Amino acid sequence: MRSLRLLAVSLLLVPLAAACGDGDEGGGRTVKFGYTADFAGAAALAAADRLGLWKKAGLKPKPKVFTNGPLQIQALGAGSLDFGYIGPGATWLPASGKAKIIAVNMLGEADRIIAAPKSGIKDIAGLRGKKVAVPEGTSGDMLLQLALKKAGMGPKDVERVPMDPSTVVTAFSSGKVDAAAIWYPLIDTIKKRTPDLVELSKNADFFPAMSFPSSFVARNEIAKDDPETTRKVVKVLQQANDWVHGHTAEAEQTAAKFLKVPPAQFKGSSAVTKTFTSAELVRYSGDGTVNGWFKGLSDIFVAMGKLPSSPDPATYYTAGLYTNAAAGK
């Protein structure tokens, strides 16, 4: 989920053209689509590729893998992508007008705040004055903000040590930091070296009041000037989403095949995400639930200094488009 969610270092070596769907099959309009090389970022595209959904929609996908969401938002702005995927940590970018969110993907449940066993930290209050490794601007960073606030603390009450996700694994395992705000599957890697680590907080502690949705985004211009193509893309994503929701174990294998990595690398990935049927997402888009998810994220981004104010999600989430696509309109 995720996102800025990265896999372990080995996965970063996946070639940029790793996806099975290279755009050679099918016909129709070419759509340049970004994604990340993890389960949340690739599952829907892998399912669409496997089920032949692009061809049925009269579209020709041209996928490209990225290491994070912000890079995809930059590519959308430059016109080198039409659509992309972002984790919750990058949602501040469409909220600031850089893109449109056209569909919710999954809710991330992989983030954790963990403490080293030798640190003696047993709860969030124990983080006061301690070194906490955190990849800035990610969903892990957001969880840390929430957990500290719940404990009556703030960012200044801990010694934040910004570092990239792979470095967190090394720093935590070697005892250079007391705690970390990080996520699975990187925590699986950490546990191999520090099996008795302490989990202090997780996303689920704040659900449903606070959720961490990953999303699919569109370039502002294509969402405005080519609504028919955008609607077709949303419909493909909805069909792929429903298949993933109903076949989670198989979806893990399909995503691994799509990315050309060993199936074992994604086994259990669906356990740290929460999926919904497209019918549920239509209902949640209509009753304000989805907007509540995005509003909650925006409020955190204001506290983090990413946004000057928390905008109305209706300005960047195309709920009507999602609902109409599901209805075949």
C-alpha cells in the first residue's frame, strides 16, 4: 500500500519495463500508465493485463514502473504519463491541484511504528526523546504524526531521523535508531534480524476515523478534455479491482508474474491491505466516506506542512466519474 511504499532493496532492481503488458497487444487509444513495483501498486494493472480488459475497452496500455507516487505526478505534469498510481503519502499532490484522483485502489494497513527490544520502549509515550527513523512524507510518517498526537505528543517530542526506506531497515537492525515508522514487507526483512521487535502502533488503530487509501490518478488535462478515455480507464480499473478483491491469493501471484519476481515475494501482501468491491466504492463515493478518507489525509498534510489548508476533496476526487463509469454511463 502505498503510497511511497517500496519493497525490499532487491525489488528496486526490477527493470523499468518489467510489466508483462508492454502495449504491443490490443488496439485503440494508447494510455501511458504509471505504477509502482509492489502489490498495491501493480495488482490492478496485473489483473487488467491477465483478463484482457484493456483490449475489451478499446485501449492500448503503455505501462511504466516508478519507485514512488510523486515521480508519477511529475510525469503527469510533464505529459509523459496519462494515468498513474499513488500511495496515501502522495495524496497531498492531487489535493494541491497537481492531478485528479479517478479511483480509490486499496486501504493500506501495512504501516507500523516499531521499537528495538533493547530500547526499552513499550508504548508511544516511550518514544519521547528517542531516535525515530522515518521516511519523510510517507504513510509511515503520517502514522507517526497520528500516534504522537493520540499520545498527547508532537514531532518535536522525538528525535526524528529522516532516511529512505531501505536505510531504515539497516539502521534499525544495527541499533542506530531506537524506533522506526515503516511498513510491511520491509518489516518482514527487519524481523529476520530483530525478531523480538515491539510493534507500538498500526494503521488499524485509527480505522475507520482515519484511513490510508492508495489511488489512481489522471493528468488534469486528460481528465478534463478526454472524459471518454478517462471513463474507459476507470471501468477497466473497476473490473480489475473486483477480480483482485475476489481472488486475493491469486492476485498476489498475478502481480508477481506481472513484475517478473518470485511469487513468494508477494505471498501474504494482501493481508496488509483492505480491498472493497467497486459497488462498495460507488456507495462510499456517494455517501461521503471516500471524501472523509481524503479529508483526513489532507488534515495531516496541513499539520506536516505539505498543504497550507485542507481543501474539499470534491476539487480533486472525481466521484461522479467513478459512479458513472460503474453504471456504464
